[in-house]
Amino acid sequence: MNAELQAWMDRGRFQSWQGYQIFVIDSLTHDVSATKKPVLLLVHGYPTSSWDYFPMWAKLSTRFRLVTADLLGMGFSSKPWPHRYTIAEQADLMEAVMQSAGVENCHVLAHDYGDTVVQELLARDQSLVTTRYHSVTLLNGGLFPETHHARPIQKLMAGPLGPLLARFTTKRKLMRSFCAVFGRATQPDAQLSESVWQLVNHGNGLRVLPPLLNYIRERKQFRERWVGALLGARMPLALINGSSDPVSGAHMVERFRQVVGTQHFIRELPGIGHYPQVEAPEQVLSAFAEFIDTLT
């Protein structure tokens, strides 16, 4: 493990959940003053980890108590196999993390697969008397199955050849697919690519890439529930989106406007791809701060 990832691991701890070990970071551990700050829950995407938020961590922590975790099957958390991974299970995990941290109310910032996890959390939230979320900010993700353009490798891995493909996946092949969703001018450097490769491989992680892709089928199966969660959201919503993302870029933002509406905070980032928090952290931080400032 390289020094950068080791430093990230040193920030957190492992929490036992359902017989698994979940990697959790709570900025309160190293910052006592965080008790006076509002909580921001960070939910990451596929196939990476909470480390995606590292470029923004320091600045976010000046304003918020940050709580995050590596979802089951990703990052430093347990990667059970064989296992049927579901969005509902990941939502259960995040609720357990919040409960363990004593978080009753929070803001949320999510990306990619994490967007779908948050949509499930919002669907559950609708049954409560009052919402537990102050605001929800979504980065690039498949909010609508009809506008989610999965990469060719994802489509293949989600099928019957998935286990075989995962077995023979190399760093070069994985990084080619990873780089393809970045903006032309914001391509990952060698250090970032190596860190992502190590995180995906940690705990024999390549073999769980195919079953994790069950979310593609689930997005279609639960479209009404998860899109309905956005339509019925009782808190302010924000969408901060890299426009050059071939998976969920400008076309997804247009669909958001059509389905959810234009009354929400929407910020498009030209030239930025699928990982805006990594490609353009300062732009994301600026847009996010602008959104939060509208709430006070």
C-alpha cells in the first residue's frame, strides 16, 4: 500500500457490521471542535471508495464534521464473495454508520453508486414525521436508468462472463476504462491510477466487481421508488455535475431538469468528467459552498 493510502487508512477505524468489517472515518476523531459543526455524510461511488473525497477533505472539514465509510465490497471494507450485493444493504450500512456515530441529522454529499444509495435513504426518509437530512448534494451518477450509459466493460461484467473477465482484469484494462470517463484535460496521473488500482485490489476485490454491478438491474427495478424519492424530497437538493462525463454527464442533467425540475440548485462543470470531486475539487467546493450558503 502506498503512503497516501496508508495515511488515509490511519484516519479511520474498522466497525463491525453484520459480521463484516467496515472502514469508517469520522473527522471528530482527530478534531474535537467538530462537535460544534454540522455533520456532512459522504457516500462514494463504484468501484472506488471514500478516498475519492480526499482532495476536498481538508476544506470540507473546516465547516463540517465529516462522516464517511467504504461501502461493502469496496475500498478497505470487507469484500464478501460469493455475495448478493444490493443497494438496500448498502443503505442499511450507511444508516448503521450514522447510528454508531450518533448522527441524527446531517447534510449529504454523494457520487455515482452513492447517489443510488442516497436515493434509497431518501425513499425511507419519506416515512418519517420529519426529515433527518438538512440537504442532499449529488455529483455525477445514474439517477435515472434511462440516461445511465454504462461503460462496455461494465455491461460485460454484469453478464454471465463477469467472473471470468474479473479474473483476468489487469491494471491496464481497468485504468483504460477508468480514464475514459474523465475529462480530456483532467486525466488521472500515475499516482492516482496506482492508488485506485490498489484500492480495487485490496482484499481480493477484483472478484466482487461483477456482483456489485447488480445495481444496474436494481436501478431499473426500483426506478419508481428511487426517482420518486427525488420528487418527494423534503430537503433542498443540489446537482453538481461534470458535463463531459459519457456515463452521466450533460444528458443526465437535462433529464433531471425534465423529471425533477429546475427549482433545485444545479451547477454544470464544462470539461469535467465523471469524478468532479477528483478532477475539479475547487470547482466542486465552490459550488457546494454556494449551495450551502443559500440554506442559511
